[in-house]
Amino acid sequence: MPGIVIVGAGFGGIGMGIALKKAGYDDFIILDKADDLGGTWRDNQYPGCACDVPSPLYSYSFELNPDWSRLFAPQREIWDYLRRCARTYGLEAHIRYGSVVERMDWDEDARRWDVQTVEHGELGSWRPRAVVSAAGALHLPVYPDIPGAGRFGGTAFHSSRWNHACDLAGKRVAVIGTGASAIQFVPEIAEQAGQLTVFQRTPPWIHPRPDAPIPARMRTAFRKAPVAARALRDAIYLGLELRALGFAVSPKLMAPLQQVARRHLASQVKDPALRGRLTPDYTIGCKRILLSSDYYPALQRPNVSLVTEGITEITEAGLTTADGQEHKADVIIYATGFNAIESVTSLHVAGRDGRKLLPGSLEAYQGITVAGFPNLFLLLGPNTGQGHSSAVFMIESQIQHVLSCLHLLSADKATTIEVSEDAQRRYNDALQRRLRRAVWSEGGCRSWYLDAAGVNRTLWPGFTFEYWARTRRARRADYAVTR
């Protein structure tokens, strides 16, 4: 039996596997429900899919990629980068594809986890000493609860489950949602659809996307002089951290970013009526700031219309809005995001004394360890997301913390490590005090960052370098290490 089970083969799982091999651990497996690695970058294959973080920062710090073709890398390049990392560090033999984790239960007597899986239709079981959940935050698509959705007579799919067999040419296409994926694929499919109707509930704040090809001579220079690639990465990192002032210090400091978005909207949308419908009524940053230079122009094409009335029903022929108007459609595309909170709880984890990880009360110490769940580690767990920098940076910080915990186990020749209730309580009380003063709570919007009770269980309210410093080493005083 493996000593460590990693759930998920995206950036978190691959990064954790590489770190374990570097640290001398070889008795681990990576379970993934799909037939290939890649996580988010395997699942999201919609037209125009690309990273909204500059490419030089969207990679492992120990494996810089000098060959990004653009400043904002397209989906396929990121997916290929992850595959290359897995090959380079010899992870293929550790990955088991088609393994769906059904539940995980802590066995107190054996001091092991019981991980139940379904692998290609067959029941499986693993008994590791430790589990690392790297399932990611963006893998459970959300579908809105709209009456009649099941009656629709055309083709319907979520943007993260793109139906490539569906030819949109000349079709009447309805897009529900105007979030990060929609603003990337709407300009692409607007050129194909006969009629495209975009249903907007809340307009996003949008900044221009400073994308550009990376010249071949520059890529060659990065290969020959890795120090140049690292210098560019560091410069981008510092620039993005400056954007965090409004998130980490005061919402009032978001004003310059909001002004950039207003100017961008004014420069691209001359019609005052349309511009008014596209202008948010909340502070920028309350929802994710999006990047696009072609979304606004796409909405002004003659075959594209923007609908801001609420959808009341989906019929066999299309969608009906609150003003009584019926919008005929052949295809419905849901661009309605993901359930980030349940990405962890969907694994059905039961810790000591049957304690469960539940959506309404999910919290962790540093977003990584949970009291009552020995030898369980979360990557991109609660309150580790951020709206201004790279998730890969946060993942690497968490991986280092996991390694530090494993080092404590090894140093003490112990069997379990578990964060104390007191440390977890102190950490989360302080975290929520900061969050209540942040733009996500005071900005005047309702977002997927908040749970049903209005508690932010998604984002980290500070600079990423602060998180790195806090998580670099596991403090023995915060943990119970038991032989």
C-alpha cells in the first residue's frame, strides 16, 4: 500500500508528486477521475480558453517554461506544460487514471486513511498513512436552478464540458453568464453563431487584456539565460502584488483599478444605453476582475444581443425572461462557474470520531490542515484563493507546508500529525475579521466567494508573499505530533 495518496492530477497533484520525489518519498500514488492529467486545463477546452495570469508567473518556480508563445498562454500550452513536467520528473508510474474517490475515512486504530474508489467501474480501496487533497477548486460545474431546464429541446452544456460535436455555425445560441469563461469564448463563437444572445445577471468589471505574442528571439534568450526568464517572472509578480493593496489594505484603494475599467468601457462602448447596462454598481474587486479587449466589441456585433432581464423559465424552444419575452435558441451554453466550496466536501471525508468536512462550516488552518483530520492536507483549501496573482504560487506555498509537516512526522518517528483546535480557531477568527473589512464583503455585491450564510470561505485577504511567509514552516506548537 502507498504511504501517501494524492487526489487529483492538476497543478496541485503534479506539484505535490514532484515535491515528494525531490524530498525522497517514492511510496505515493496520484488518483485522478479522468483519463489524463491536467485538472482545470484538461477540462476547460472552450474556444478562446487561456490563462488570465501572465504566463511567466503561471508555472512552477522550479520549472520555468521559456517557450510560452504568448503573454497569456492558451489552454493547450498549459496542459502540455503539465504533461511535460510529469514526464520530466517521472510521475507517470505514480498516476492511476479513471479513479473516482467515493469517500475517505480515518481509521483511528490502524492510524491510516481508508480511501474508497471506483476505478473503471470496479470498487477499489487504498490504506495510506496520509492523504493530500489536490482536487482543485474549479472542477464541479454549477448549473442554475431555472424552471424547465430539462425540457429544452436543443443542445445544452456547461462551458467546462464543451460539446465539440455541436456545430454552432448559423445556430441561435444562448449564453447564460458573463464570468471569466464567457468573456473568453463569447468573442470566439460570435463569429460562428447566426444569432448569439448573452444573458447577463450582473456585469463584470473588465480591464483591457495586454496580451501579445512572445517573439521567438525572446524565447531563445530565456532558454539560453534562465536568469532573464526568472527576472521577468519576478517583475510580473511584484507588479501584480501592487494590485493587491485594495484587497489587503483597504477597499478605498481600489479606486485606480476601477478608473481603468471605466475608461476601458467608455473607449469600447460608445452607446450610452449599452454602456449603462454594462456598468457594475459595486466596487471593483468585489467580484473577480476580468481581462478582455474583445468582449465589449463582440457584444456590439449585429448578430449579438445582451439581455439583462432575469430568466424565469427555459422552454422546449428557448428561454423566457421576466419581461415576458421568449428568446428562441438551438443551443444553451451555461457559463455559470463552479462550486468551489464543495470541491473538498464532495470527497466525503470523515475524520476522527466521524467528524465530517461540511460546506457550511468548512475551515482549515492556513487553508491546509483541519483539526480532527490527522494526516490530511488540502491544496487550494478554504480561504486560499486570491484575485490578483497566480494560484500556482499559492499551491507551491501549501506544498512546502505539507513537506514541513511530513518532516515533523519523520523527525519524531511519529504516526500522526494534526493541527490543534485552538490554533485553527485563532487563525480563522483573525482571518474572518480581516475578510469582513475587505472589498468582497464591503464592495456591495454577492459572489460565489461567499457561502449561503455570507461567509467568505474562498479567498485569502492579503498579499501572497505574506501567505508564503506564514506557511513556509509548520509550527510545532500548532500541531499535535503523535507516535
